[in-house]
Amino acid sequence: MISEIQAWELTDTNRDWLIHRPVEIAIYVALAVVLRFALHRGIDRMSKPRKSPNAKVNERRSQRARTIGSVLKSTVSIVILVWCVLQILGILGINVAPFIASAGVIGLAIGFGAQNLVRDFLSGIFMLLEDQYGVGDVVDLGDAVGTVETVGLRVTTIRDANGTLWYCRNGEILRVGNMSQGFATAVLDLPIAHNANVHKACEVATRAVLEAAESEPIRADMIDKPEMLGVNSVTAEAITIRVTAQVKPGRQWAVQRAFARSALTAFEEQGIEAPYLPVLR
């Protein structure tokens, strides 16, 4: 009788280890795979960028969407994997409390040991979520000024006017000056001699920049008409008059060059003297 009971108990144990527990593990694994697939599909749909006629805008949106989507997918995968492993360990009868405590200690040690790396990643995530800058933007990051070529979670690369490629760690970026968002202002300072007629110089410069603003291809860059602000500064060397115009982002430098060429040509035709000219005669 006793041997029959022991055999029955052994049979129940075998059934538990060979049937019930493997089935529970398979259910959790299948649930984790399905949940991961569904969440990844949802992230792909949410992070799908909207199409724009502007190729640069499309590239910027695509890279931003890919980066944010990659972060979200990685986070979801890690969370689901940890949850699935803990459930499987519980099914196998292993106490998971020491693993959780050890993971907390290890995570704390990694956090202290890789503070700069964690700061870079957190700064990159917030920068992407806030859309501070993107591919094709002209930005001033303090030590580097130029056009953004790539945006990553840890490093942003910038190409300056001399062609140098700068690698900027996101955690080291303390301020961002974006010259390609919303609109830009073309500022033109024109120095004239002290004996020049200021009123005539302002009128000539105004006519010249208005003509330049109506010419091609500058007309497509203009948002508002140029405005003559008048005398901006008076120094021992020259009197400076200033003209400003609201233009499309990133086009202020091209507009400034066109305005300067037109204004200087008009000054020469109207006999408005430049600084130092009387001294050089």
C-alpha cells in the first residue's frame, strides 16, 4: 500500500514537471512574443512621420521618428523580457527576490560608473522629444556651429563652414541656438563715412534692398519686406546704418549677401562715400 502511494506521488510530480510547468512556461513565452509584436507594431504606427513636400523636413522627421521608435522598442523589449524571465523563474520554484535585489544593486553601480553615458542618453531623449534641432538645421551648440548631419541618442554630428565634422556629446550641450526654425532675420549693417549724407544713404539703401528683395531667387526667400532701421551706431571710424528683413529659416545669409551687393553698388553710383575713403585720397 505504501509503495503504491509513493508511486502515485512520484507520478504527480512527474506530471507537474513534465506537463503543467512546461505548458505554463510556453504560455508566458507565447504571451511575451505576442505582446512584444503588438507593441512594436503600435510604436511603428505612432512614430511614422508625416510626409512633407520639403525633402529636408522629411529626412529630419524620418530620423527623429526612427530614433524615438528605436528607443521605445528597446525599452518595451527589455521590460517584456525581464517580466517573462521572472515569471518563468517563479514557475520553476526559484525565489526571484534575490535576483531583483541584485539587479537593483547592479543597476545602481552601473549608474554611478557610467554617469556621463547615462546623461548623454537622457539628454538625447529629451532633445528628440522636444525637437530642439534636426538633420539639416543650422545650429550653434557653443563649441561647434554648423549644419546638423546626424542626430543620435549619445552624439550629434555637425558640419561647420570649413567642412570639419564635429562630434558633440548630447550631455555636454548646455545651450542650443537653432537658426533654422520658424523664421530668420537677415541683418545688414552698412558703414558710411562721417561726411556722407545719412538721409540720402538710408533712402538709397532702402531702394536697393527693395529691388534686391523683388529679384529672383531672393523673392522666394522673403517673408516680409525689408525694413530700414536707420543709424545703428556711430564710432570714430564710421556711421553704420542697419537694414533688416524677415526671411525663411536658413536663408538669411544668402539674403544678406544679395542685399549687400545691391546696396554697395547703389552707394557707388550715388557717390556715397565709404569709411576711410577721404583719408586714402
